Amino acid sequence: MLLLADGKPMTTAQAQVATVCAADFYQAVAQLSRTFIDLPVAAVDGKIQEAVAQVAEVIGADRVTLTQVSLDGKSECLTHEWFRPGIARIPSDDAVSLFPWVAERVVRDRGAVIVSRLDELPPDASRDRQSFQEFSIKSLAVCPLIVGESVVGELSFAALTGEHELPTVVGDGLRQRDWDADTIGRLRLVTQIVGSALARKRADLALRAALEDNERLRKRLEAENVYLRTEVKNTNDDYAEVVGRSPAIRAVLHKVDQVAATDVPVLLLGETGTGKELIARAVHAGSARSARPLIAVNCAALPPSLIESELFGHEKGAFTGATQARAGRFELADGGTLFLDEIGDLEPALQGKLLRTLQGGEIERLGSSRLHKVDVRVIAATNRDLKAALGEGRFRADLYYRLSVFPIEVPALRDRRDDIPLLVWHFIQSRQRELGRLVKDIPKAAMDALVAYDWPGNVRELQNIIDRALILSTGPTLRIEEALGVGGAVRGARDRAGGGVEELSAAERAHIIGVLDRCGWAIQGRGKAADRLGLRPSTLRNRMRKLDIRRPAQ
């Protein structure tokens, strides 16, 4: 004998209706089960929407909602909803927060939560009671969607007006619905079918996400390997360590020790060739990021049209020639350090984008609207007077203050002359085997001349001179006269080693003129004057103006 929800026996007519409804329900469930077998993952959402509508019609519900927990388990939102015409939609973003007591009970008990009447809600469900009244809900049945050991969502069935209730085991014909055990059992069948379909979809999404992550990681590692192979080729072994004992360089190393373990930005200031990148590497080596690479970018070496792509990366088709996606230096430096050399040469438009990245820790590739989170420490360097650039409007003040949290002034070689003998021997020992030489002696007069010289190209120029001297010295004694280019200038520097600024400037002027003569007065290019002197072309031109060096008339 079939009973109504209140325990009273059904009439024959009610029993017949109940039997028909049950048969309809199981027929609908069987159809759903067949539908989801081998259903393509892309079609799952559409079929779920059809399924909840079909079940709602069979059981006489007024609204059916499906909420899902995100793959990372941090949020839950309404993904599917069916309701009869004239019924208000539940905001998808607020679906869980509108019924916090119900949501918490479903996850905690991993079973159905039944509210047949409003007065069944406990006192601590005041927010749920308010939502029941706001959306005219008279009764509610919520079943968990369980995948494996986890509750991944909820499927809820609500009766609102009572107009569509059936006089069967499904309800008692009142405005409130008594969700009996048979009905809940049937609804559990529906949640199992829907849960299985969602499990396949979630597994597919998780797999796709894992494959995308693997592909991103593969591309990142590939890009890192390309970059690091290039770095290995370009890395000068002579810069494997900081050489010097002078008070000036000791003060720099003391600052390195102070700041290395922190994550604050560092701004390195100093002339061209003073070894700012070497100091940047020392900061990185002393930090917690030392296991990850230091990625270097010379902001002056690339035109503005390319530097943005170099820093932030680009997507395929972002511009002509972008045949594939490419990670930028920020992505390559994720977890490590990014060294921005010649930051003073960065275009104002890119300064703003760089500032946004430093403030938010996110980069946006060219041709993409998607933001990538990056964890990068930035060390910047420049030989320019950034404070003067601020006053002239060529450098953003907000970017300057963001980068210059901890400035370090790297001294010019002429301000650490005591280190020159150490540097000379360091370069000799590190290069002579490669060049097939064995130098054991440097005449005192030659060393005095090297110490007395003003070195406009700083350590880089000194290294170039020693390389040239090694090539020209066939015996065990280093000869520098020809390497410096003008014997008279060398002798003058040697004889005036203790002389004034005027004598040293004259020696420097003679040396630059000698190099220019040998290069046919060509300043820029491989093997030309600036390259031989270890200077940037713009720096050499500035020194020529300062020393009044002009090309003689033909």
C-alpha cells in the first residue's frame, strides 16, 4: 500500500498517479543515463541543462540549480539553473552566500539537506531564512554531487508556489512540500548521473590545464636554455668575481651584503664599464633566489619596437613576424632576478608598463589580454644621471622611486687606482692560457703608467688593453706601449705618474687619438674605436668632445 508523506494511505486514484509519476521518473532517469554515456566533454554542460529541466518537470519542482566547486577548491558558483516562467533568477555570483547554512550542511554531512517548511530552519540559518522569503521558496531539497571523496557541488530542487505539486509520493498537495524518502532516493540517482558527467568534465579540464602548464613549463625551460646557452657564450670569465681591495670597492661589497638577502629593488649607478652587471650578479648570488637564473636585458641595445616584446613576451600573430608565442624576460626570471641594464635609456611609454608590472607583479604579453603572475626581483643599472632626467621629464619619477629603494654607486676605475695592479694580474692569469702566452713580469714603469692613466672606459677598457698587450707580448714580460697605441702617451703617463689632472688628460687624449688613427676614425662597429676602447659609441663621442678631439682634415 502506498502512503502519503504524512503516513495516510493513498486513494486508488492517488496510487495510480503515483505509479505513473514513478514510471515517468525512472524512464527519464534511464534516458539521462543513456544520454551521458560516451557524451563528448564539450556537450556535457548543454545536456546537464536539459536534464535538470526534464527532472524538474517530472517531479513538479519550480526551480532547479546546480552549483560547482572550482577545480582549485577555493570558490563555488552557480553554473546551471532552470526555473518556471515568472520566477526570479538567483544571482550566480551570490548563490552560495545566499544559503550559507544549507551549503555548509551539505559539505559537512555529505548527504541531502531537506527543508520542507520555513519553520524547520534553525535560528543560526537566519541568512537562509531571509533568502527563502526573498525568492518565495516554500521547500527545498539539496543533494551533494560527490566525485571520489570530494563534494564538488550541489543540486537543489525548490518548490515555490505549490501550483505544480503532484498529489503523489512526491508531495501532499500543500504549498509546502514534504520530500519523502522515495523522492530523495530518486533525486540521488539524478545527482549520481550528473556527478559522473561532471567528473569526466572536471578530469578533462584538469588534464587540459596540466597539459597547458606542462607546455608553458616546456617553453619556459626551452627559452631559459636558449638564453643561458647564449649567456655562457657571452659570459666573460674575467668577471667571475669582484676583484679589488680598495676602500671604494669594499664599501660597495658591504652594501651588497646588506641588501642581497632582501627582496627590495636595487639601483646600480656608475659610468660605463665599471662592472655594474658584476655587482648585480653578486647581489643575486647572495639572495634566496640564487638557485634561479639572473636574466639580463640591455634596455639600450634594442629599439623601442622590440624591447617591449623582449621584456613582456608576445603571443603568436601579435605583430608581423611573430610566428609563435614567446615568453619575455620577466617570465624567464620568474622566481629569480631580472637585471635591467641601461634603464635610463628606456622609452617613457615602456616606463609606465614596467611600473605597472613592478607594482602588481603581473605582466601582459603583446597580443594578449591575459595577465601572468610573476615573482621577480629587479636590479636596474644606468650610467645616466636619472635625477637630471627626472627634471627634464625623460624619466618617470614614480618609476625612479620604485627602483631606487637601495641605490649603490659603483666607483670609476680612476677612483680605485689601488685595484688596478690586482685587476691587471687577474686579467693576465685568466686570459693568457687561452691566448697561448705565459707572462711572469710587468715592468714597474708599465704598471705605473697603467695606474696613472685615467681609464675613461674603466675596467672594460683595462681588460681590452691587457688582452691586446698579451697578444703583442711574445715573451714573459708584458709590454703595454704598443697595446695602448701611442708610445709617447705611455711614456708621458709613466713619467708623470704622480702628476696632475692635466698630464693625465693629455695621456688619455693621445691614447684615444692613437686608437682612432688605427681604426680610420671609425667609432662604431665591431673592432672599431669604441669597441677597442671598451666604450659605448656615445660615451666615446662625449670623451672626444670633452678632450677636444677632432678628426684631422684630409
